Amino acid sequence: MTKKIFRSIIVVSVLVLFSSFVIATGFLYNYFNNSEKERLKEELKLVSQNVEKIGVGYFDNFESSIFRFTLINSDGTVLYDSRADAAAQMENHSDREEIKEAFSLGFGSSTRYSETLTKKTIYEAVLLNDGTVLRISADQLTVGALVIAMLPAICLIIFVCVLVTMLLSYNMANSIVKPLNNLDLEKPVLDSQYDELTPVFTKLNKQHRQIEKQLSEIRKNAEEFAQITSSMQEGLVILDKKGVVISINPAAKMIFSTDDSHIGKDFLTVDRSLCMSRAVETALSGSHTEFREERGGKEYQFIINCTRSEGEVSGVVILCIDVSETAFAEQSRREFTANVSHELKTPLQAIIGSAELLESGLAKHEDRQKFVSNIKKEATRLVTLINDIIRLSQLDESYGEKAEDVDLCGVCAEVITELREIAAKRSITFEFSAPDSLVIGGVRQYLYQIVYNLCDNAVRYNKDGGEVKVSLEKREDEITLSVADSGVGIAAEHQGRIFERFWRVDKSHSKETGGTGLGLSIVKHAVLFHNGKIKVQSEPGVGTTFTVTLPLKK
Ligand code: ADP
């Protein structure tokens, strides 16, 4: 602003100076021109009176360095010229304008310019009584020549004026701008030294208050936004229309293993996945994209959308949802369905095969009994399998099952009684140690499933003549059930997988012994249902011990 004021003052001053100079020169030149003409007329009048009195002899002693006098005869020949030595040799003057005028009107005047236009000659002429014409003339500089002659002085004046103007305008510009620079924008109206600016400052003040209000609203919204996004479990990234990160919430920072240093940088610096960059590009072109990808060992669903402002794409929002559990559940469900179908198909095919042989009459009479028992065995297996699936799905769906007081000693004794006969066939003995009564809060059916499946496995995977030790112990507010056998044991690499559905170490042995591959899954679910824990310790060839810890109150 200072510069602009400074420049304006200088330009105005130079223009004023120049125009004043032109106007003054014009006026002065005109004034001196007219004065000169008057002076010529006066001089001519004086000399003409003397010439009329004395005649041409008057010029004998006449001398004038300023004016030139010429006496012209009535035929135009020059009788006398104060500057020419041989007047008679001068050319005829009858065609000169001022001479013609004087002969016809008594007085004549004219002005003629030199060839170079630097000079002009003013002529005044008068008709004398004897019929001759007396002419006076004087040389004068033209305006242009005058200006050229005055040029050094003009330049000096302009230089001094510009210098003074610069100094003054610099000070003036500073003094004008200083109050504006020192203005307190919080209260511009009160502070202003310029009344003319009061309307502007009033408006400024109003806008200032409006901006303050809007800023505080923006700040409030930003804080709310930060609070909401920071407590979100989903990752949220906001990009501008160039794909530059504007905001990234804590969850997203974890997902992309990044920090705030990437704010203001291209999203490519945060994530370089091909799918993601394509999705961001698609969103920037106004479309919606969703895809699943793994980050840091977890599966995420990425939802990428564009944001719009006045119909134009103004940015991109990336929402990252952890779907690891859903993906795992989906995967497990798919596997479970495939496994169930397979497990059900095998006994059914065996039943159909035996039934077809019996129906066709191809089976020998002595083999018929074998096929019938086969059908019975496979059907029983089918029932056991379906029962296990039902139990498992009951446990999966179990919600708000009513807990009751269950005597775990009674449950163990019941199971042992049920399995003792089967165990005895293979000379397997049961040993049971427990207090007289041990009451626990839980669902009896599920507790029974825990004890039964563990003891059933302990018998089935035992050696002939082996033993099963069942013990119950009460410790402060929990109960420990341990089922130990002297069976085949489980290799360390399989121990982590035995609780998976349909997972068996030795499939054929499991099937032979009537296993479904679901027993331990049911146990695990039932234990979890009672907020308990299960542990396995096993050594191949020596035996296996399952230890279940259950809290007394569910
Ligand atoms: P299954 O019906 O096949 O017994 P489970 O879920 O009960 O299915 O057990 C899964 C697998 O764990 C079994 O196939 C078996 O290989 C192994 N297993 C379970 N209990 C024992 C045990 N007491 N001793 C040895 N292996 C066992």
C-alpha cells in the first residue's frame, strides 16, 4: 500500500508539474508575443512620423540593433533597409503580405517562420503620406526553440521537483499507512483515525465477529469429529480430491501402521496396495468400491466412497472394518457344512449299499445278517453324529440357559457307571476320586457332556487293560476335573487342533471306535459356556490328561 501511495503521489506530481509548465509556457509566450507586437507598432509609429517630417534622410544617422526598418516604394522596390547595404539590389517586396495590406488598408502585419522553424519574424507596416510603406520587423524564438533553449533548466527543475516529491511522498505515504498498520483489528472502528474508513471498518468489525463465530463452530465440529472418530473401532481415513490425507483416526493408524506424519501427504505414502489405489481412483471418479484385504494378520472390509460438494467430487472416505471374526466364522461355517455333508454321506452310502445288496437278493443267505448289522451300525453312527451335531448347535445357540445347582460328583459317577461296561470289555478300569458332593452352578446337560466325552475318549483311545483316572477337586472358588488315561496319547503337533470340529488324529481309528470328531468341540464349547478353561497334557504311548477348571458359580 505504501508503495502504491508513493507511486501515485509521484505520478500525480510529475503530471501536475508538466501540465503547469506547458500551460505557463503557453501563456507567457503569448503574452510576450503580443507585447512585442505592441512595441513594434509603437516604434513604427514614432519612426514613421520622423520619416514623414525629415524624409529618407532620417535613416542616415539611424541605428537599431533590435529592430529592422525597410522603406518600400509604391512599386515594391526597396528604398532603404537598415540591415542591407545595397537596398536597391533587394528583391521586389510588393508581394509581401504586410506590404500588400499596408498599400490597400494603410496598415499591415504578418508573421513568417524561418526554414528551420526555430525562429519567426514579426512584421508591421504603415503607408506614409508620400505613398511609400515603412516596415518594421523583429526576430523572435519559436516555442519549440524556446523550450529547447530552456531544456537544461527544465531538466534541473524536474529533477529537483521529483527528488523533493519523492522525499515528501515517501513520508506522506508512510504517515497515511502507519495508522492502518497499527490498527487493532479486534476493534478497528474505535482505533481508526480516518472517519472516511468508518463504514469499511464497521463492516470489517461485523465480518470479524462472524468469522470468530464460524471459527468457534468449526473448532467445535472438529473436536466433536475427532472425539467420535477416535472412539471408533473402525478405521476412518479422509482424503481430499487430490488423494491427500486430511484426517486419519487412531484405529486407521493401527491398521495401516502409520501416524500423523502422513497427514498432508498422498495416501500412497500410507498404503501402496494395488486394490486400495484402484479403489481410491474409482472413488475420485465418483463411484463406490468395497473389497476385502488382509492387513497385519487381520482381514478387513474396506469401503471407499467419494464425498461431494455442490455436485463435484470433493474427497474420499475410506472406512476399514475388521471382519476377521466374521471371515473366520464364515470359513468355519463353510468347512463345517462341507464336513457335516461328508460325515453324513459316508454312513448313508454304506447303509444304501447294504440295503441294495439285500434288496437285489444277490447277498448270500449267510451274509444277510452281516449286512443287516452293518446297516444297524452305520445307522447308529448316523444317530450319534446327528446327536453330536444337535448338541454342538445347541451350544452354539445357547443363550440365557438357566443355571442350576449340579452335583458334579453325581454326574461323574453316572458317566462312569454308563461306560464301565464298555470299558470292562477291554479290561479298562476306572478310578474315581472326589469329595462326597461337589455342587456347581451350571447346566447339567452340558456338564454331563463334558465328563462323558472326556471319559468316552479316555476309554476309546486307551490300551486294552489300561486305566482311566477321574478326579474332582475343589480349590477356593473353582473346581478342577481331571480325566487321565494310559492310552495312545496325542503327539504335540496335534494337541493344538484336537478341539476343532471333525478333526481326528487317526480318522479310521476314531470311526472304528464310533467317534464323530465332534466330542472335544462339544467339551470346549460346554467349558466356555461355564466360563471355564480346558488344558491337555499328553505323551504318545504313555497317556493323556485333560484338565477342566470351572468356576463354582456360572
Ligand atoms: P472323536 O469322536 O474322533 O473322538 P474328538 O473330538 O472327541 O473326536 O477327539 C478328536 C481327536 O482327538 C480324536 O480323533 C483323537 O485322535 C484325539 N483324542 C481325543 N481324546 C483322546 C485321548 N484321550 N487320547 C488320545 N487321543 C485323543
